Amino acid sequence: MMRRAALAGILLALWSGMAEARARRIVSLNLCLDQMVLLLADPEDIAGLSPLARDCSEAVLCERARGVPVMRPSAEAIVARRPDIVLAGSYTALMAVHAAEQVGVRVLRLPPVETLEMFPQQVREVARALGREDRAGAVIAAWERGLAAFPPVTRPRFSALIYEAHGYATQAGSLPDALLRRAGFTNAAAGPGGRADGVWTLERLLAHKPDLLVLDRDAAGVSLAQAMLDNPILLANFPPPHRIDIPGRLWICPLPQTLDVLRRLAAARAALEGK
């Protein structure tokens, strides 16, 4: 009888420990971590996401974020929410993160995902911190299924450049660059025409002409910075199939849905091959 009571006590203690391991009040201060929380956590366990989580020009899962609270990334807001855990990027709201640490809140800081291999690792880390390891497998499996449809190209034939407002081009060491390479392109921004600041003038773009120009347009409003993407000379020199539009929100943050970019890029490469 005493053995049964002892065993029951041990099982109860283990169950209690598992229950406490699940984070009940989660705060995220980073757009990409917002979306990872939306994938892994129950809505009622989310105490606050960054305001960008609801911005459909930036966040793929913006509609899902409408059902959860958002908050400014300030020290006062964090203390008021009394979170169990705060997720932050390497450079996110440093004063707010410091305040959370000062009041004893657990903080998980994560670097931006810059390679295709980093995403599953980060999903596991976040899931473990939230006590939601049971949900990590499905997210990782969807990511790996999507990648498997696009095996690496050992000898890319074509170059591509991701071109943004102000003439910025995406350089090596970023998630967009990794997706570009997985789709079978070399990144022209890392080639002879590249500069340390990542800026490509129209003259430089025409002098070091990539096979494919990927225009990253911001869907929110119109600006002079974006107007250069519709320059008549640029459009005339990069007619289809040498030009496609891919919104930056699809590859700002890694998600299984992000792999739709690979489908678009692979289709663009096939069009170039057909030509």
C-alpha cells in the first residue's frame, strides 16, 4: 500500500512538473518569433506579440494574429503583462529585454535565421522553451517536405539579384540569399558588381546585368524609394522572363509557407531555361 502511495506521489510530481513546463503567458518582441509563437502556442497562452504581427504587408500569419493581443516592445508593457517567458531577437528592444531580466522573467534571445538549416533548429529551441515540443515535429516536417521538392543545384547556370527600394540588393548570409541559391541561382549581389553597403545604382545594375531581377515591393503604400523599381529603363532592360515580383514578407521570416518562394524562383529558372 505504501509503495502504491509513493508511486502515485511520484507520478503526480512528474505530471505537475510537465504542466508547469508549459509557458502560459508568452510575450514575443520580434516579428519572426511572433510567427513562430503563432505556429506553436495556443492563442490563450499568448500574452502579447509585436504590433508587426498584425501587419499583412510584413507578416504571413497576420490574420492568425488578429485573435491575440499585441503590445509595444517597452519595459512598462512587459512588466504589466507578467509573462512567463519573453522571446526576443539578438537586437530587439534591448531596454525592454533588460527590464524583463531584471524582474526575473525568463528571456530567450535568438539570432535571425540566415540558412535553411537554422529553421528546424530554432523551431525545436522555441518549442522546448514554450513546453510545446509535441508541435515542433509537424512544423519541421512541413518545412522539410517543402525543401525536398527542390534538391540543390550543383552548377547554377543563372544569376539573380533581389532588388529593393533605395536600390538595396540582398547579399550573401541571409535567408533570401539561401532560398535564391537553393532554387538554382547564384546571387549577383555577391559578384563583381557588389558593394559592402549593398546598394546598386541603376548604372551598376545595367553594367553587371543578372539573368533574373527579383523585385521586392512593399505592398504598403507608394514612395519615391519604391518608384525606382518601376523605372522605364530598368523595366525595358529586364523584360519577362528576366524579371519577377516577390513580396519581401514571404522571406523576411522562415515559415513552411516561405517555401512558396522556391516554387516561384524555380518557375522563373524554368522560364529562363525554356528561352
